[in-house]
Amino acid sequence: MDRAARPEARIAGAAWLAAGALVALYPAFLNGFPLLFPDSKGYLGGWGGPSEPPWYSGIGIGGARVAGVWGVIVLQSVVAIWAVNASLAALGVDRTRRGPAILLTCLASQFPWQTSMVMPDVFAGLGALALAGLFLGSSPAPRAAALWAIAVFGAVVATANVLVLPAWTLVLGVLAPGSRTRSLIRAGGYAAAVLLLAMAPNLVRYGRPTVNLSAGAFRLSRLLDAGIAQPWLARHCPTVSRTICAKLDKLQQIQGDQAFLWEGLAAEMDAFHDPNGEFSRVSSSIELSEPSAVLSLWGQGALSLAGQPALGEELTGGASRIVGPVIKARYPADLKGFSLSRQTAGRLARLFPGLLFSILALGGYAAVAASAAWAWRSGRDRTAVALGVAYFAFVVLDIVVQGALVGPYPRYQVKAEWPALLFAAVIVSRRPGLRLRIASVDQRSGSAQPVPAWSD
């Protein structure tokens, strides 16, 4: 780009990013209030509980104290748009093309619906974009440091992300250009940093170096929902666990999705803190004793999640009833807006175009596949092909980990789905004919000088 035009390009780029930050919040404007999920209660009410990593609560508490609940998603939107822009820049997309790509993603994906929600879900995709930029692109040191921060934060805000993103860096390390050993060392360093930061809060608060104290409770809940745990417990109680076996009659009667977790029994048994590790040990014993049933459960969960590319129950009014008391107690200035919101009234879900977003999600996947196939057939840009392969590896990892271990809840696929159009845009943007052109001939040497058609 002509240096003389750089100030104008910067202004235009900033305008595009500002527009993106606003459009990324359109679901909240439509709702009349930031979108809420039951877990939002923990993020707004304090530093989270044993089942909620406290890192995202910093945004929840900080943003809400400064500018109310709206402050949370405004800060989230600004960080998200900056992270997307920086990742695209690292991957070689020109400033003038980054803004339109971001705006297209805001309009044709569920990115804004996650950005507008007081939840850390959007950071999974942001972490993936940042890692792609770091491993498959290049950045000056300050921007690279910021992208590493986004990548680490994107992992530690959710337990499943701790499993998905570090594993994905191994894929990136293999696909990255240059020294594979160096790339894999970087992947190992990232994984170590994520693991240490994920365990640190539980070590400080509870004296236990674990990623999630409540993992055993969630695993047992999944086994109870599937009817796998009850027969096993009937055979092995009372020797397997005094705490669990004392409630065997109630456990045998469990019906409904995650009823053990959210209908009072888990809290009554202190399963979320799992002070003696009984719930983790029993869950592991059941999984090892019933491998075929457990593998079938995990496979069904992953396949079910793969077939749910659009949000659904996350937008119902049930979350408002759970989060409402926290807003009333801690953020009274927001109470009127919360009470009048469409989600609180149960009218938001009917405005969500689920079928349209399902079609757009599949279109995004198709765009990545088609652009990567084009790059592979042309044989001109290995990195473009690597981006396509890496993206689908990320989607598969996300669906397998979330669908198998947690459950087939649509928001988990959306976490990995919304970056699809951005990956496709990067792959298309890397076409050699667009990426590099012969702009002039050095008159002194008589040799052609390659000049980047796009510059940062």
C-alpha cells in the first residue's frame, strides 16, 4: 500500500473495527439487555464457584462495576474485535480487507450472539484465531505478545478449552512452516502455561492442584443421565463411596438432563467441591468398568453435537430467573433494563433465526473446505492448505471433547463454528496473485522487485 495513503487506511480500518464492535452487539440491542445464561450468575455474582474458572469473572466483575452489566459485553466486544483484527493481520490479510471480513462474520455467523452473552464462550474461537496467527503467520513482538495473552485467556476461561486448545497447538506445530521442533516446543510451552494457570486458582483457593474441582460431579452426572452409573453403584455400594452410597436411593430415581447437578442433590452432597475426590474416583471406576457403554455414550454425544450448529435453549427465559436475584442484589441500576428485556419475557428465542444460522454454519464449513481444496489443487500455498486442515481439526476436537465429556449442547459447536468465514477469508486472501505482485522494476539493477500488494 502507498505510504501516503496509510493515514487514510488507518482511519478507514478504525471505522470498520468500530462498526464491527457495534454490530457484534446487535443481539443485545435487539434483546434490550445483555444476553444471559444460567452460568452468568456465577460470573456476575463473584469470582465463580469450584465449577467455574475465575478468569472470566474478572471481566464480569470489572466490567459490571465500571459500567453495569452492559459494560461486560462492551468490553468483551472490543477485545473480541481487536483479537480478530490482530489475528487476521498476523495471517497476512490487508487492513482494508480485514474490516469487511469482520463485518461479514458479524452478519453471517453466530459470533455476535456469543459476544453479546455474559459468558466466556466467544473466547474459544478467539483463542483459536490467535493461535493460528501465531503458528501460521507472523507478527511484530508487541502484537504477538497480545495474541499469546488472548490464546492463553481463551483456554483458561473454560475447562473444556484447556483440553481443546493446547491439543490443537500440536496440530498447528506439525503444520506450521519452518522448524517443526521449534513449533512443537512453542506448543508445549503454551500447554504448560495454560495448565499451570488453570490449576493455580484451585491451588490458591482450595489447596488442590486441579483444573476443575467439579469435574467428577459433571462426569458422574453424565453417567447418571445415561443410566450407566445406577446399576454399577447398586453392585458396588456401600464400599465404593460412603458419601455417594448414602444417597443411592435418590440417585436411582434421577430423571432428566443434569438433574443431579441442578436439582439440589449435588449441592447437598458437596459434589462440586468433591473434598475427598470421591466423585472423580467413582466416575473413573465406572468409566473403566463399562467401557463399551461409556464409549457409546461419548460417541452419541459427539454425533449429536455435530448435528446442532445453531443456538437454541441458551436463549430462553430460564436463565433470567436464575441470574435475576444477582442483578437485583448487586446491580440495581440494571434491574429495569433486565426486567424489560425480551429474554426475561421469554420472547427472545422466537426472534432467533435458528434455521438460517444452521444453513450459514454449514455454508461456513463448506467455504473453508472449498477454499482449502482450491489452495491444495493449485499447489502454490502450503500455509493456506494448513489453515483449512487446522480449522477442521479444531472443530473436530471441540465437538469430540465437548459432546463426549460434557454433553451435546448447541453453544459448544457454535464456539468453534463462528470463525469459519474468517478462516475461509484468510485462505482466499493468500492467493499468490493477490498476495504478491510485481509492482516495479529496479532501474539500477534491472531486476523486478516484488512489492506486497497489502501491507499492514
